Amino acid sequence: MKKNSFILFLLFTDCCAFAQSVHNNGAVISLADQTVFVAPDSLVNKGTLVNNGDLRISGAWVNLGTYDAGTGQINFNSNLTQTINHSDQSFNKLVISGSGEKTFSANITIESELDLQNSVLKSANGARLVLNSGAVVVGGSNQSHVVGSVEIKGAGNWLFPIGNGSSYLPVEVNNVTDPNAVATLTLHDLTTGQVLSGDKELTAISSKRYWELVFVPGALNQSKIKLPVVNEDALADDLSSWVVVSSDKATEAYISLGQSSAAGSLSSGSVTSELAPATVFYTLAAISSEHAIEIFNAVSTGNDNKNDFFRIANIEFYPNNRVIIFNRWGDRVFEISGYDNDQKSFRGESNINGSNKLPSGNLFYSIELGDGSAKKTGYLVIK
């Protein structure tokens, strides 16, 4: 029997082709630029499908042949459940719309764009969504996100558009400088009886979830990780005491990576770490304020036993601290590690390029506690 090939070439703009259930049993189908091909039901491809246009599928997508992503987009747009069996090939641009859940049973690689407009894209059989280097994510919400593992490749600022089917819980890793970096993120909701635990300085730790980030060690050593805060009202009164914590075990031994910034509220917000991600598991916790430092910013050089040194209360609880003092022109005049208000303290004298008494006036300080928390900065006065 003679095999027929169905080939679509764009000879004029805004060309549209419509079909019900489409079965390609070995033909070559080529969608040219600006060609719209609509399959109101399922599409089964056992041949070759080249997409430089706009392919819209409202039923199941079963790819048993070759799908050439070209420069086109593919849109799964049904209000009913859709199955995507893509045989571990690539999409140039993938659009998720319609209200029906989309289930993918083999890895999907996105070359340029993932557009999450509506409905959930859910993994089956452990399949991953892979964002190749340079691929961007558009949209993302409680109504539209990825349920399953997401892998990202290449340098840049990473966004993992994941959630649990009802809440959007995206994770960001910024300032990835290694072009060969690859990481896979998976969200884990805590099950009944599962409890997270960590360092004694943590007064509370998430009872909702944790994230698993698998990557090549060293690839993210200049990065920070940003976790979403969703319905964590029971942990603390506000976000000021919240930190990102990490562990090499799923449910225990979490330690603080600090907080470089926080935004939003306990119901809907985010916390960004101070330190780079370096282990596997991450979640959110509230840190004790019992040993919060207090800075006394006046120094007297009159040897009257009043304000004789720059006092930083509770600094002894942070042995890995580093204190730097600058003059008004931004030059360093004092720098020391392990500041202790005693043998290692600032008493109005420089320790840079020799010991010199500094004149009265305003100076500026920078205090790093060495625990991953944000740097403390301000001014002090020599009288």
C-alpha cells in the first residue's frame, strides 16, 4: 500500500487547519510559520511532525515518532484532563491553558519558554520538566504550576515554577555563574507524623514542607536561594526572625543560612538566604532573638571608664564575627575577626597601617556575625 504524506506549507499568512482526532501513521507533517493547526481531540504521532507554527491540542498527545520543536509553540488547552506522552523530546514553547489537569509521563524539555496560563502540569512516573539554558517561565499561580521535579540548566537567575496542586510554591536561585550548572528541585509536603528538626537556635521550623535541591557541588557557591512563605502563620509574628535553613538529611539537623531579605507576609511572602545553598534539603525556620546583638555607637577616648570602647552586646555568641570600621571617606581604619568587647575591641585607634589615634567625629561600621545573617551597618561617634 502506498504511504501518504500530509505536508502543510504556509503559502499565505494566518493559515489554519482543523481536525478532530488526528493520527499520523508515518507521514511528515510540517507546520510553517504562522500556521495554526487545531486538534480538538487527541493527536497521535507515529511519523514526523515539524512545528514552526502554532499547534493546539485539546485531547491526549501521544508521540511515538519524531517531534521537531522547530520555532513553534504547542498549546494544551482543554478544560478536561489531558495526557502528554512526549517520549522525552523537546518543545520550543509550551503553553498550558484550559482548566483541565495536564499529566506528562516522560521528560519534557523546554528550549525557549514555558507559559503557565491556567491548569496544573503534573508529573507521572517520575518524569521531569527540564528548562534548558536560556529558557524562561511566564505566568505561574495557584491555578497553574508544575507538580513534580523541575530541572534547570545554565547560568543566570533560576525560577523553579513548582507547587503542590493547590498552592504555587516557586523557588528561586539567583546569580548562577557557572554555564554548566544543572540542578533539579523537588517539593515535599510533610506527611502525617513527619516533623522537621534542627539547631537549638531555631525556635520554630516549618510544619508544612521542605524542598530537595540536587546539584553539582560548587556550582551555586555565589548564589542565594529564595523560598516562598505560604500559610506559615504559626511560626512567628512576622518575617524579621525568619531564615532559610538547610540540611543534608530530609527531616533533621537543619542549620541557618541566614536572611538577606524578606518580603510579603506570613500568609504570602518570601525569604532569601544570606549564604549560598550547599546541601540538599531546604525549608524555613524562625531563629531565636535571645542573643540578638545590641550596638552602642559612642566611644569616648577620655579614659573615664565611660564608653571606652565600641560595645556590641552579645557579640560573644558569634565567635566567627568580623567588624570593620570606616572613616567618612570610606577608608578602612579598623578591622578584626572575633570581636569580643575585651582584648579584641575598638577604642578609638586605627589598626590599619599601624596604631594611630583617630580624631573625634563620625565613623561607620560593618558587622558580620558569621552565622549567615544579614550584615549590620551604621555609624558610631568618637568623642
